[in-house]
Amino acid sequence: MTTPRSFELRTEILGPLPVLNHFLDRVGLAGLLERHLPDDDRRLRLAPATVIGVVVRNLVVGHRPVYALGEWAAPYGPGLLGLDAGDASALNDDRVGRMLDRLFDADRATLVTEVVLGVVRQFGVELSQLHNDSTTVTFSGNYRAATGRPRGGQATPAITYGHNKDHRPDLKQLLWVLTVSADGAVPIAFRVADGNTADDVTHIPTWDELRALVGRPDFLYVADCKLANRQAMDHIAVNGGRFVTVLPRSRKEDAEFRDWLWGHDPDWTQAHRRAGRRHGDPDEVWHTTPARSPSAEGYRIIWVRSSTKIDRDAEARRARIAKGITALDDLNGRLASPKTRIRTVVAVETAATAALDAAGAARWVGFTVTEITEETYRQEKRGRPGGNTRYRRLTRSHHRVAWQVNEDVVARDAASDGCFPLITNDTAIAPAEVLAAYRYQPNLERRNHMLKGPQEVAPVYLQTPHRIEALLLCQFLALLTEAIIEREIRATMKTAELNSIPLYPELRSCPAPSAPRVLEIFNGVARHHLIDHGHVVQVFEPTLTPLQHQVLELLGIPADSYTASPTGTTKP
């Protein structure tokens, strides 16, 4: 009797890991992690550098929490993760947590510096212009032990309340400070500060760190308005640095120029023009003009006027005025009710002022309160009224708010619509170059969006602050890897004169590919093994689509990276 053959098909997911590994190998991340996280304990089942490497790959590709790391790694070929057969089951949260302990205790500053300098050398990243910004990492929970108490002589971050940029003042936070290069928005430095740290005090230590990293002080440092304080600007200028930032609306220089614009027409010079975002939209134009006098610190001020910001400012003012008028109309409805508790002129004025302040319209909408007295008559006694019936006069007072739009103030403010001041200590740079430097800042903000969006930095499923800081270092490494993937494919497209590639669903064109989308198109790519009684009968290599081949070619990755089994792959 013939025994029926028993076939088994085993699937080994490849996904985007060959693409990711190509760039991690170029960075030399594995070797750097092994040097800073030596495998010097024979009791360890997995090397610390291997575990941290898996964490970084998961942050880029899987976005799974630490406790689910083993579950995420199991379907992949272990060789793609630097693992051996069966190692994925050892990636439990306790082991990963202990590896994060080792990462925190290591010389993290040197590790980050070596990684960044390796990226700069390998990919030729230009460091002449750097952009800095901060955001908050929000936590759910009390974190009573996260008070900043040192661990092993190293400070730990204090998770506490502060100015939350996620609009959750009820939750505790840490401050994440990120610096990127203007060459592809590649992250080159990051810092984690206590949750109640003000942004303005972060710039001096950040700039000092960047000066040591770059090796010279003359790079252009671009940041938001929190840089515009005397201590930070003077520190950069005295030490040979250059900066560009925007002057806050609270500065006297801002108010003086806006007042002067009412009745004056400065000599605006076109600095930049680009086509409208949609077909039929007018061109977006930026003009510049020098300020009439330097700042209080003696630095150069350049005023910018944006055509699109003119429309936005006018629409925002119109919306606030309309909201304020609606609020006063609603207040009149409340005042007309016989049950109203607002019965004095002072109380009405207070309520009207609060309504306009809430709408942000107090500057343009004024009001007057009038008291209206109504008289009514009522019989003193019950019964049918007659010629001798006596009546009692009753008086009732109520109030009404009459509003008026201050047209003079509206016209004065409209004269400076679309204008904002930039401040710099560089007297040689052209105004158009100052504007171009500042206009690159949103690229940095998109990196912070990637941290909170695709990488899902929150919620953080860890309790101890030192492990959280180590995990944020892994987040930085993941962010850096995604940035160089984007930079590489966009640079190759520019060299090949490709305006776009069909990367979006339904093969719609994409002019600026993002790393998440580039990696996403490789989801589902897998290798299959046909097994018979424990022996491999046949291996079915993945078949790549034309789009996947095109992306691999643009990234400089050979197609056989998806057909050659990496070292360490599981034996069936």
C-alpha cells in the first residue's frame, strides 16, 4: 500500500525588510550597535545589538509595541532580522526591556554622533544649513517615579505637565527636540528634555551640540520664534554662528512696523514665485523689504509679505468678526429671557467682553449696552375690571447689546495682512535666501509628524523613564533611516528627470515619494517553501511587480535581494 505524500507549504515573509536592510547596512548600524552594546554576557540568549536592531526595524515597518515584538517578527525570515531559527519567540517584553536598559547605560551620545557622521559620509548630506524644532511626546498615566532621578550617574527625563503641543494639557509629557539638515530633511541630532522645559532654553545647548557635530560654527541655524530671545541669539552670534528665525508678534519692532505700514508703502522686492497649488489658482508670490531699523539686540530684520497669507489673514479676521457678532447676538437672546441672571450693566459688559475675547474679535468689534425699562399695569385685586378698578404699575428693566465693527482698526490691520518679520545676524545673505531658509522649516515639521503618525511614538507602553529615553533613541534611528530612503529616491528621480512615479493606489503619480509609501508597496512579498517530510521540495521565489522593480532600481538595490536567502534564514 502506497503511503500518501504529505506536503506542507511554509511562507517566509520578506516585505520591505530587504529595502530597509540595504540602507541599514550602508549606515553600518549593526556594527555600531555591536561596538556600543557588546555581547559580553554568556547568559544572554540574544545579543543586545540584535534586539535593538529588531526594535528599529519594527518602528519603521511594523509599528508594534514592545510587548508584541516577537509576534511581529515571527512571520519574517529570521535572517532578515539578524536572528537565527526560533529566536523570534525570545523577543518578549522583559528581554527587550533589559536590552533598552543596556542601551540607556551605553554611551548614547557617541553612538548617535557616529551614526550621523556615517550617514553624512555615506550619503553626502550637506550640513551648511540646519533646522530645529520641538514637539511633545504625550503619555497616559501618572508616572510618579519619572521625576528625573539619575540612573547610574546619567540623568533621566522627568515626565510631567507642560505646554502640550498635542492639545492635551491634562496629560504628562516629554519634550522632543529635533534638528534636521536642509539637504533632504535628514535628522542629525535630537534631545529629550523634561516635560516642563520651555522651548527658548533649549537652543543654546542644541546649538553647542551641533557645533561639535559639524566641526565648525558657521552653519545657518533656523528655528521658530522661540529662538528670538537675546540670550540665545547673542550666544550664537558671539560664537561665530548664524541664525534665522521669525520675530514674535509680541515684540515692539513688529507693532511699530505694522503701525508705520498704515499710510506708507515700502519698496517690496519679489523674492520668490511659484505656481498655484491647483489649476487656475493664482501664483503664490513672496516679497521682502528691509525693516526701517534693526532689532533691540541690533540684528537685521527682513519683512516678508506672502500673497497667500494675505488671503488667509483677511479670511481669519472676517471669521473672527463673524464669530464675535454671533456671540453677541446669542448674548442678546439670553438677556431677553425673563429668567436671565445677568441683570446689571456691569454684568452685561463683562459677559459681552468675555464673548468677544473667546471669539478673538475684541480688537475689531465694539459694543454698547443700553438699559430698556418696560412698564406694565396690573389690577390690585382680582375680579372684572370696572370704572373704579385700581391698577398697580410694574416696571421691568432688561439690557441689550448693540455691536459695531471698528472699520478703522480693520483697515489698519488689513494694511499689514500677509506680513511677518524674519530676524538674522547674517548681514551678507540676500533677503531671498533668508526667506528660502525659513520656508524649508515645514520639512522639519513633517519629520515630527512622521514620528507621531507612521512611527506611532504614542502611546508609549513603557513605565520607566530610562527605558522610554532609550526607545526614543530607537525612534530617532528609525526616523533617520526613513529620511535617507526618501532622500535617495527623490535624488535619483531628479537625476533621471522623473517628475513622478506611479506610487499611489490605482497607479496614480507621486512626485515626492515618502518612505512609508515606498516601503508599503513591498508588503505581502514572500518566499514559499514546499516541504515533504521535512525536506524542501521546491522554493517559490517572489515575483516582483514592475513598480517594485522600478523603485528598487531608483534606490540602487539589486532585485536579487528578494531572491537570495539571507544568512541565518530558518532551515525548514
